[in-house]
Amino acid sequence: TWMTPKETEWLWAVGNTASCNAQGFFIVFGALGEGLYQMAISLNILLLINFGWKQEQFAKKVERPMHFIIITYVLTIAIIPLVSETYNPLCGTCFLNVIWDTCSTKDEGELCIVRGNEQVVTVIRLIAFALILIVLIFCTVAMVWVYLHVRRQEMRNRRYIFGGSNNTENHRESRRIRKILFLYTLSLYFSYAPGLFAAFANKPISASISRTFVPLLGFWNMLVYFLPNCLKYQRDHPGTWLVTAYFRVVRPCAPCAVSVSGMCCGQKEDVEDAPEMNFAKFNITNEQPATSPIDSVDQI
């Protein structure tokens, strides 16, 4: 609340109109931007695994124009309320809102808008609602599509396994990718689902819930991204708590010569990447299927 104008008398509010505009701008810019970048991550995984793209190919053909489009789009949306003075105090923070006050040109007691634009508030909220819905649908469909693709590929490869193999071993890779994709999608729903219900609500509780959960998407994604490495660390160091494993994997490291805790940059074995996060290894679209034992005998 410290960026909220002190005239609102909110606890710790020491800001002014300029700080209020800055806070509202970055809330809208960040909320819309992180949703679009979540779609970009899902698209990246989809192209790598299902369509046989290389990471370099994605970076050259999609990533660069994608950055320009996303940044330009969210920057334009965030600037419109700034120009129309629609970033105003709302429930202890500054967001899309209009300020009402007693009219000086109308009957006594009648209220008028003294700062902000109701049409801008409605349009931006419609855009935010539509974006959240599109992000949830696209990311969910993409993750399911990727999992089904890996699963089908495993089923095809199982025909060429000589001597047979148990079903658990055959579907090991699909279970790994399913777990990671499910957690990514769950973090998205956990962050954005409250926003669907609060997109048109000015009630303090719903607005506070929405503005609390949406910025946490990056934090949840970080936890999901490092989870395989942390689980691997636990397997290599039995008895380690998951919280401790996260600390050991994510921690900023110091040179071993000056580290007093014994945790330093030289301990490379503690932070090796787990195989679940190497999505490029699931890029099997262009690979030739393994030769079956029968085909090998025929060739001889």
C-alpha cells in the first residue's frame, strides 16, 4: 500500500498520483505479459516435442518476433489507462478504477467522475478476462497434446522391444512428462482462476485475492522447474527435506574459498539437471523408429 496516495489514509500509504500511476501500469503490464509468456512456453514445448522443431529453430523463427509482439501489445494496453488517468486507488493498491466525488455543477449530493474513464475500465477488464480464458484453454490443450504424443510414441516403440518389457518401464518417460506438464498447468490455474471471478468485481476481497495470486505464477513455475532437480538431490542425499533440497539447488552460490557454510559453486554434482526438464530429448518426430528383431533377421 505504500505507493497508494497518502490522502487515502490506507495503512503505510505514502505515495502520490505519480507512484499510483506507476503501480497500476506495472500491475497491468505484468499480469497481461506473464499470461502471454506462459502461452509462449507452452508453444515452445509443443513445437519441440510434437512437431520436431529444434530450439535454435524456435529461437530464430518464433522467439524474436514473439517478444516484440507480446511487449508491444501489453505496453499499448497498459498505456491506455495511464493516458486516461484510470489508474486510481482501489482496495489499498492502484488499479483500474474511477474516482467519484460531489459534482459542483449538479444538484447537491449528486456524484460525478472526477478522475478516470469507466469505458476504459470495462474494456481493459474484458481484454483481461478474454486473455485469461484463452491462456487457460491454450495451455491446457497444448499440455494434453504433448502428453498424448509422447504416450503414443512409447506405444509404437514398444513393438520393437525384443523380449518384451513391463508396462511400467514402457511408460516411464510419459509419466515423467505428464507430471511436469500437469504441475505447470496446475500453477497456471492456481494463479489465474481467481482472476476469472474477480475480473469484473470491485469488492475488496475478490480484488485482493486476484492481485495476490496472479503475480505468483512465476514463483510457482520456478518451483515446478526446479522440482525434478530437487527430487534428484533428495535421491542422492537420503533424508534431505524438500525445502532443504530447494535451497541447495536454487541458492546463489559463493566461491568455495569464501563460503563458510560449505555450499559453494564448486559442488556441481549437487545441481545437475534432472532428465525431466530436458524437453528437447522428447523431440522424436524426426527420428526413425527402432528396428524390430524380425526386420534385423530379414536383413541378414
